[in-house]
Amino acid sequence: MSELNLIMLGPPGAGKGTQAERLRTDFNLPHISTGDILRAEVADGTELGRKASEFMNAGKLVPDEVIVGMITGRVAEGDARDGFLLDGFPRNEAQAEALDAALLELDRHLTATLLIEVPDDDIVRRLAGRRVCVKNAAHIYHVDFDPPKHEGVCDQDGSRLEQRADDREDVIRTRLEVYHEQTEPLIAYYDRAGTLRRFDGLRSPDEVHAHIRATVATLRLEENL
Ligand code: ADP
Ligand code: ADP
């Protein structure tokens, strides 16, 4: 069996987490979300969480030295042997280079970089209306675009839904600036590497999912040839 080593790329609110959760079940891959890992550290009050939270609340990137070791270690774990879905990493060129080096060391390579494209104006509406399950951060909703059956309650486990601390309009603007400045150059980086695949994030979650799933299924067939 070939590996599926995948990166989800796109601005905050593009739908990376929503799609990663679906692809996780389709292809049986671990969904590795740096944002979720960091928020769990903050909630647990660890040293790392304390360091990270001031950057997260301001919408800035957490320093590379905190993130890189965490993720390069994570992709080397047993459950990621057949592949992984990286969501929220890499976010700048230094992180992308560190990931390349770590994969080379493991004698592995990237299968694809899945870019979900959404314009800035839509991003603000998406993030302002995002609601997340307090028990499982992978259960993501939107008050207008993907509402739960009962307001404020997770369909999947009945827990309360909450708004993320950084989904406030002023912080959203900073996050978008950071994205354009530091993360967007990765589109050219992965285009040069030949792994980039683009998806129209303005389609419905089901349509985006169908497109990505078809692409990943084809890539897997090609890897097996
Ligand atoms: P979104 O996809 O909505 O932008 P994330 O959950 O991926 O949000 O990230 C939330 C915050 O966590 C970021 O604004 C940043 O402070 C921090 N963070 C997440 N991933 C990284 C990373 N790879 N490098 C640096 N900071 C990160
Ligand atoms: P990211 O992980 O890229 O930050 P999320 O998956 O958390 O993005 O999605 C951000 C918000 O947009 C959530 O409220 C989610 O329900 C909503 N959303 C996700 N995909 C779509 C879509 N295709 N159309 C409309 N809203 C979407």
C-alpha cells in the first residue's frame, strides 16, 4: 500500500478542518491540526500552551521552534505510517522546509498539497459564524452555512458549541494579513514542487469534499501503479 501524505492549505476559515475530518474517515488517515493541538495545550495550562496563547489570541503565528519539533515528531508516529492529513502546518517557508527535511529523513515524500481557495470577504463571514464543539474540536458548524439541528448543541455528541477566542473581527483581520504575508507564498513553493492541487472553497462543503476525495483517490491509484 502506498502512503497518502497530505497537506491542507488555505486561508483561515477556508474549510480545511471541515474537509480534513471527512477525508480522515474516507482514507483512514490521522487528522493532525496544529491549531487543535495548541488549543488543547492552552486548555491544559501547559508551559507550551502558556507560551502559545498570547500569539494565538493576537492572531500571530506561534514561533517555529515551538511548532516544528511537535509536528515532525507527530508524522513519525505509528498511526501516520500510511499517511497523514496536516491541517494548519506548514504556515511559512521555514516550516515547509523543515517538513521536507523530516520526510526526507524518513525516506517519505509529500503526495499532495490540497489548496482550498476562498476570498477574504467570505472568510470574515465564515469565521465570525463558526461554532466548535467544546468536547471535540473536529466537530465544526456555522450558524448560517452549516447549522446544527439544535442551536448551540453538537449533533454528534450533544455537547455545547462555543465560539473560538480568536474568531473576532479584529483578530480575523490580523490572521488574514499573516496568511497573505507568510503562508500564501507556500502556494508557489508547492507549485514548484509539483504537489499543488487547487479547489474552489466557495462551493458547498459536500461539493468541495467530492472534488477533493476524487483527486485523492486518483493520486492513490497513481501511487500504486
Ligand atoms: P485557522 O485555520 O482558523 O486559521 P488554526 O486553528 O489553524 O486556525 O490556528 C489558530 C492559531 O494557532 C493561529 O492563528 C496561530 O496562532 C496558531 N498556529 C496554528 N498552527 C500554526 C503553525 N503551523 N505555526 C504557527 N502558529 C500556528
Ligand atoms: P479552517 O479549518 O480552514 O479554518 P473550518 O473548516 O473551521 O476552516 O471552517 C470555517 C467555517 O466555515 C466553519 O464555520 C465551517 O462550518 C464553515 N464552512 C466550511 N466549509 C464551508 C463551505 N464550503 N461553505 C460554507 N461554509 C463552510
